[in-house]
Amino acid sequence: MIGLFKPPKPRERLPDERIESTFSSLRLRVFLGIFVGYAGYYLVRKNFTLAMPYLIEEGFSKTELGFALSGVAIAYGLSKFLMGSVSDRSSARAFMTTGLLVSAVIMILMGTVPLATSSVGIMFVLLMANGWFQGMGWPPSGRTMVHWFSASERGTKMAIWNVAHNVGGGLVGPIAILAIAIFVDWHAVLYLHGLFALVVTVFIWIMVRDTPQSEGLPSIEEYKNDYPRAFKYEKSHEQEFTTREIFFQSVLNNKLLWAIAVANAFVYLVRYGVLDWAPTYLSEVKNFSFQDSGWAYALYEWAGIPGTLLAGWMSDKIFAGRRAPVSIIYLILTLICVVIYWLNPVGNPGIDVAMLISIGFLIYGPVMLIGVHALDLAPKKAAGTAAGFTGLFGYVGGAVSANIAIGALVDAYGWDAGFTLIAAACVMAILLIGLTWNAEKRSVENEYDPN
């Protein structure tokens, strides 16, 4: 990498008496940076879904809006994978800041320039551009996480960081309600989120740092005396990898990574099949107001916070670092809640909201654990690409299906067809994650001796 994105070089090692205090303070600092930063990304990723009921009133069909929304998922999935390899060779600070800055500007333009929402084609192009720059959020966060937190603590720490999804996503609804209340214009649902995201870019730049070595510290493995078990750790893993080494020696030849990537497509179909269509479904079928739908949307996201934390803790403490058992338990319970949410008769809003909260609590566990599993399976200099690989399947396969397929199915056959697809995706995700059960158990039982 050159210019702005060039990663900082290792600095001379600090005196031993300063290692502990410096490491502790910087770990907290960079964690806060990527947490608040990634929450900011979510402010401008899914706010468009809350504008969709207004666009339907203006004459757009669900199929058309599902197609437009798919631009985010298609570009994001490709970007998360391809830009992941760029991120693995870039400064996490500069990379993450740049992505959110451009994404925020795009959303402000969509809310302030009438031409931007005048046709499906224009919305698709702009949302696709937004999705591409959204793909610059997760990879540098993953890169930061594997450089500053060791393997045995990563499940819990990643669970806490992953809550940023829910904090940012959960703020989308209340900010949208605030935007309508203040500006009395649905376009504010787009541009107000963008303005908040611009503030977050400054925070990222101030807080995030690249690697411990760039701050005069030892590697996290040396500092914690905690080395990876899913593959043989070598000191060469501290050096930057070439693109060929990242793709062909660490990612594309990894069978377990392929298995969880395909499973991720079905997990994301469930996640976004419920979330993206919740405002429209609750408004059309369950007679919810815009305010009620907005709060239900927020509760879905916020419920993921305790669910994600519990999933991370269970995988580390109860299942000794295994990710598959917790994911399967969560997905079985998700399937039950999806069916109840679907079949609950009109006039029982308490049950609708309770099921949305339950699905939110449960689905983010597998979302997070598949990401952690990807980081576990690859050397840290390939971490962004490994996570991006699972994201490619999750977004291009799962989220696109949630946007286009569900929109088309509902237009053609009604909501029952859409929910049948979501339920089937739950079953497929369970089966595919189950394929990793024994292999993951064997890899976690391996121990690595660095001496």
C-alpha cells in the first residue's frame, strides 16, 4: 500500500516497564475506536429501509425497492471480500475512516438531491456505491481485533465489539423518528443519519491505531503467551502477506472456511429477511404506525446486544472456544420464533414485538460467531480477507436473496411465501454449520508450543 493507506512501520521496542501500561491503555483505546466506528457504519447502511414505506406510497413496488436495496448487499459482499485483502495490507485507521466518510456523503446526497430517489436505477447505483464503501468497515476492525486481542479471549471480546452492529442499527429507528419529527420530511431519514456518521469519522481517526508493533510493543501472542490453535503459528505471520499468500495459502484452500461461508449466506437471509422487511410487513399486515415500526426495528437490533454477549461467553467458557454448538442452538430457537412471528394473528402486537426482540436476540449470535470462526481459521495478516470471504457469501448470497427474492415472492404470492423461504434458510444454516462440528472440535483441542 502507498500514501494514506500505507501501514505504519514497527517502532523500536518500548522499555519493559512501559509495556504493560501502554498495552492496556491502547487496547482500550483502539477497541473503543472500532466499536464506535463500526456503529457509525450502521447508521448509514440500513436507514434506507425506513424510507421504503414512503417510497411505496410514491408508487414504487416492493420488487423494485428490493432490487434497489440489493445494491448495498451486492457491493458490500464483494467489497468486504476484495477490500479485505487491501485492508490486510493497509493502515486500519485510515482505511476505516475513509470508508465511513464516503458512505456518509452518499447518504446525505440521497436525502438532499431529489434526483437521487427519482428512479430505481439511480437508487440502485447510489446504494451500490454506498455498499462498496461500507465494505471498508469490518475488515480493518477484524485486522485490529486480531492484532490487539489473543485467540483465547477473542470470542468474548469479539462478542462485545459485535454489539456495535446493534448499537448502530438500533439507533437507526429512533434517529429516523427524530428526523421526521424535526424536519417533517421523509428525506431526513437519509441525510440526518449521514450527518451523524460524519461525526463518527473524526472519532475513528483520533482513536484507532494499527498494530502493537507500530506502537513499540510486542505482538499480542508474545504479550499474552497465547498462540493460535486452529493452525500452526509461525513468526513469519507477523510479516505482511502478499495478495497471493492471502488468497491461495490462507483463505481459498481452507475447507472449513468454505463451509461456514456458505452457512453464512443462509444466516444472513434470515437476519435481513426479517429486519429489512419488518417496517413494511408490520405496517401492511400488522397495522403498525411508522413510529411503532421504527421502535420495533430498534428493539430487534438492541435485543442482539445481550444475545451476542451471551453467545461469545458460551463459546469461550462452556464450549472451550468452539463456535458451532452455540450457533446451532441459537438457530434452532430462531426458527421457532420466526414461525410464531409469521403465524401470529393480527391484533396481537405484543407477540409481534416479543418475537422480533427474540429473533434479534438470537440471530446475531451466529452472525458474530461465524465471523470469529473465520478469524480463528486464518493467520492474522489474512484475517480481513477470511472474514470478508464469509461476508461475501452472507451479503451476495443471503442479503441479496432477502432483498430481491423476498420482495418478488411477496409481490407474487404473499407474505407466506416470504416467510417460508426464511424458515427454510434457518434449517439450511443449521445443517451446514453442523458439518464443521467434529473438525472444529479437533482443531480446538490442538495446542501450539512456540518454543
